[in-house]
Amino acid sequence: MRFDLELLDFVECDIDSDKLAVSGSNRDLSWREFKEEVKKQKKKILSYNLPQGHPIIIYGHKEVEFIVNIVACMSLKMPYIPVDTIYPKERVKKIINITKSALFINSISNEIEFNSTFKETSYSREDQIIYIIFTSGSTGEPKGVQITKSSILNFAIWLRNDFNFSNKNIFMNQAPFSFDLSVYELIGFLLFGGSIILNSRELINNPSYFLKNLQSYKCNTWVSTPSFISRFLLSKDFNSENLKNLTQFIFCGELLPSATVKKILMNFPNKTVINSYGPTEATVATTMVRIDEKVLNQYTKLPVGYVKEGTEIRILNKNEEGIGEIQIIGDNVSIGYFKNEKLNKEKFSIVNGKRAFKTGDYGYFKDEMLFFAERKDDLIKMHGFRIETTEIDNVILKNTAVKDSITIPLKRGNSVIKLITFIVSFEIDLDNLRNKISKELPYYMIPSDIIQLEKLPYNANHKIDKKKLIEIYKGL
């Protein structure tokens, strides 16, 4: 059995119906049980008489119900908005008010909150919106990235042709569903009739239990950011002898260091390591390459890969080294940010009849592969999460005792290891400030350190001197 993404329904129902579909933090479901659960949830959602195209918020973490609700929404042609428990209540309220969603489904308690005020809301279109994922926004308001059915189908073809996914894939899922990296596993298991193993934060924080979970469910496909796997690579139990089924590692969301791949191949000889790249606005990823010994020996900085078939990447405004802003053109590109026409005009366009997106990432081509250079603006990635540092500053500046604020990433090599905020404020309780911003920002956007200064340093170009700030921080 599998879930057909064109028909948006279960097909081949007489094949492997007793096979494991979803293992969650609370229980397991076979494909037959999974289908029945989706059927029941669809009936429940339909009882609210919402128009087709109505957005539905799904809240939770790693419960099987989260995926049941996702598939129920897909089937009913209602965009789903995944919201993980990492998000504070204030941020959730913003998303509800932005989307005017009448249904808030809690996958933890199995309760549905109904707001009749928004009942008539509909974003119905021929190319239906499958999901809206909210990411960090520079204005302090989260940005909703809209991904449609045509983009999902485009992504699915790529998974079949270049990743060789099949019904034998047993996916290790770690990323929250509000982080689009999880779409690799979600679409992979649905499309081909495989299995998905959901690993909660609590489970992951106990490495021995986490590895036993991988072992007991015979996970063979690992999907994560590079920083996530690094915490396990030093474990004596993280190797092919203990995890015999683990044969494929897929990375996205951050730069993949050569040292990380070398450790993986040392622990898992002759297994497949794939590096990929792409923003949320281009449906998870757009490039991929297998990193083997030959690639490791050839490049000091690893490539992010070959561009997927049917998609074009242009390098805009190249400098003398061929480095410029990455623009993605193709059916995998989002239709734009939800109700944000100003930003849509800046970032999205039509090129040769195809949707196009300026990523804000800098890159260059070498040997027909894309290499990542740096970010254009204040958007960074830490542990795979997209963070606009200006959003943190905008929230901090709501406090009238703060006269100025700037948040900068502290890096080790190419990886961001922590966020540091410098504020100009003479009388403020830092613990109280931290408590206030934690009510509006998810935990991964809370600065590790908040430093008070009498004034911010500026360079000769009258810009804040970030190098000087790092020196100040290291001198404390």
C-alpha cells in the first residue's frame, strides 16, 4: 500500500497492508491502520463544513496523529500548516491570525479547536496548496512559504529518479514537521509505501535509546542536518556493526564538512552519503551529489551537487571569481510567501515561463556542480533551522529599556555554534528580557548570551563593526 500524490489517496491497498507505516512517540500504525485513521480524521474535519482550500493548523511533535492529520488535509485539498511544540504560544497566535485558520488540530491531545470567525476562509486554486511552512522573517513576523501540488510532484519524481527510493526505505525522521527537511521522509515513505520512524526530542536526548530505536526498527535511511549527526559520530555504538541496516545518509540545511563525511565512511564503510541544497522556497532541495572517497579527495570544500532535472540555477551578478547570488528557476519553486506581496516582488519572478526565486545565498559552479559560498543578508542556518537575526532584534527592541540591539552568529569553521546579542541598555534585567523574548521566539532563536554595551562599534563605512563585536565577546 502507498499514498498516491497525484490522486491524493491510498492505492495498491491489497499489497503489504500489514507492513509498518508510521512509528511515533506514542504508538505504531500499519498501512491498513494508517489508512483507517486517515479516513476517520477526514470525516471529523468534514463535519466542520469548511470550504475546500481552507488552511488547517496541525500542532504537535512526533505523534502518529501528526502524520495522520497531514495526510487527511492533503486528501481534502486543504493546506496543512505544521506547527511544532518548539514554537511559543505568541508565535502560534500570529500564524493563526495571518492564515485565518478556523481549525487548530492538537495531535497530542487529539482535540480540535474551532474558530467560526474564520470559517469561510479559502485559498482554493487549481494547483492546490499542499502546505504552508512558516520560517523566520526579518520584520518580526514569520513568513509562510506556500508549496503546491505541482512542486510536490516535481520533488517526488526527483526522489524516484535520483535518490532511488522504494518501498524498502525505512526513514529515520528527526526534523520537526515545521522544518521542511522532514518532507524528504514524509514524501519518501508516502509515495513508495515505505516506513517512517519518528524520533522525539526526548528520545534523541538519550543517545543510547535513540540508537536502540534505529536498531529495533531497522532504519536504513538517515536524513538530517550535518550538525545533528556530529553528536553521534564519536559514540562507540554508532557504526555499521551495531546498525547493520543503515546504508544511506542524506544531508541538507547546512554546509557538510569533509571531516563529518570521513567519520561517517569510517564508521559505515561503503555506504551512501548524499549532500543536497535548497531553500524552503524551492521544495526542500534542488541539488544533490553522492560524496564518496573520490569527491573527498578532489575537493577541500564539498559541492552541494548537480541541479535536478527540469530545474535551472543561475548565478546573478557574478564577481571576478564567478561567485554570485543563486537564483532557482523551475516547477519546484514556491508560488510565493503567504500574503506578503512586498517581499514576493523582491524575491519571486517569472523567468522563461517558470517560477523563479532569488535565494539570498551566494554560490558558484565548478565541474558542473554547485558550490555554496555564503549568505547575502542576515539569514543564517544553525542546526538546520533558518534564522533571520533581525527578527530576534525586532523582538528585543519591543522592550523600551533597550535602545539598540544586534544579533550575530558565532562560528566554528563554517558552522554557526551560537547566537550572541549585543544591546545598548543602561537599566535592564537580562533574565527578565530573556524570559520575555522566549514567549515570542522558538528556543533555537534565543541568544546564548546577551551582552550589554554603552554603545555599538561602527566601522569606516558607518556600519556596525561585527568583527569588533566578536573581539569584544571573546575578550569577556
